Amino acid sequence: MNKITIAIDGFSSTGKSTVAKQLAKALGYVYVDSGAMYRAVTFYAMENGLINDDDFNSEALIYQLQDINISFKFNANLGFAEVYLNEVNIEKQIRTLEVSSFVSQVAAISEVRQKLVEQQQKMGKNKGVVMDGRDIGTIVFPDAELKLFMTASAETRAERRYQELIERGDKVEYNAVLNNVQERDYIDSNRKDSPLVKAKDAIEIDNSNLTLEEQFNKILQLAKMTI
Ligand code: C5P
């Protein structure tokens, strides 16, 4: 069967990764979480003392980019690939509110984007990939056959992310999560390099009032019509 590239972009916590995983599974495609790669670089910077409180040494990070090796390994129990930093599984560590609060600053650095976009393009070169992020339909795969742009109100998104963090056992306040979601959206949409914008040929899906099942069925149908 003909394989295509599916690009899913949108604001923070719009449920992109949930539907991307479901879609990849249904189609037998590879799922790539590009946000996990930006989170991995951020985690590296935190672990190596390049981010302290509000002080971020971006020059040192750029200098050390060559020491950062990000890879994915499929976990059959979970049904998706987990992210590794220099061969260490960091899937859990990158989902904290602390990493979320710095990741958009790290993702605004052109040198970081250049390195990760190159790797993402290599991962998708044989098609049969579902990748989610902020610039997948615009920069990484401008020729993707199917582009989706997910939206939902900031409150709906913050509530979802808050529940996720609470279920993991993290102690967080709803307002801190809402502030983080809004701040990341602002930085992601206003950065100079590859800002978050809807690609002209992307289909917008507002999932504020859709159940996961309704959303999945809608998107699967779009994918089948495209393939
Ligand atoms: O998707 P997720 O929320 O995990 O992404 C974390 C952050 O990584 C985003 O807020 C954004 O700053 C950055 N990102 C990006 N480009 C992508 C994917 C994520 O700039 N393609």
C-alpha cells in the first residue's frame, strides 16, 4: 500500500500525541514525537548546569550540541517509542513541568532546531510516518500528504495536562499549568525561527468538544481518504 507522511501540528496539550499514536498504530506507521526531542535537549541543559533558575547559558548549549545524541527505541509494552538521551531512557524525566517551563526557550534557538529538523527529516524519509510538533507541516515536511492543525481552548488544554501530571503523581497547581501552556504558546508562536503557524494546506481540528474516539475516527477517515 502507498505510504504517506502525516504531519500533526498545534498548540501545547491539544492531544496531538494521543491521536498521532492511535493513528500510527492503526496504519502500521512509525510515530515520532518531535516535542520529546526538544524536551531531551532541555533536559540535557538542565542536567549539565546550563539552566539555573532563570539563567540559561544558550551559548554553551550550542557549543555542546555535538555531544547530544537523541534516539527512540520502541517499547512493546507501551506500544510506542521512548526517547533516549545519549543511550539513557529519559521518557519520564522530560514530562515534568520544570522541563516544560524551559523547553520553549531552548526550542527558539536556531542551532537546536537545525540539528533536530535534520534528524526528523531523516526519520521520515521513507514515509509511513506520523510526526507531531509545531513546525512539521511547515518546515520539516512541507510536502506531507496530510497535514492537521489541532486546536482547543487554553483552559481545556491546561485541564488535560493538569490531570496527566496529577495522575503521574506530580504535585502541581492548575494555574501553574495554565500559565505554562499559555506562555509556551506565546513563545512558540512568536519566535523568529519556524514559529508555530497553521500550514496553508493543513486541516484544522478543534477538539474542545470531541471525545477521543470521535477525534480518532475523524482523523483516521481523513488519512484513509488521503492514502
Ligand atoms: O509537543 P510538546 O508539548 O512536548 O513540545 C514541547 C515544546 O517543544 C513546545 O512547546 C515547543 O517549544 C517545542 N517544539 C518545537 N517544535 C516542534 C515540537 C516541539 O518547537 N516540532
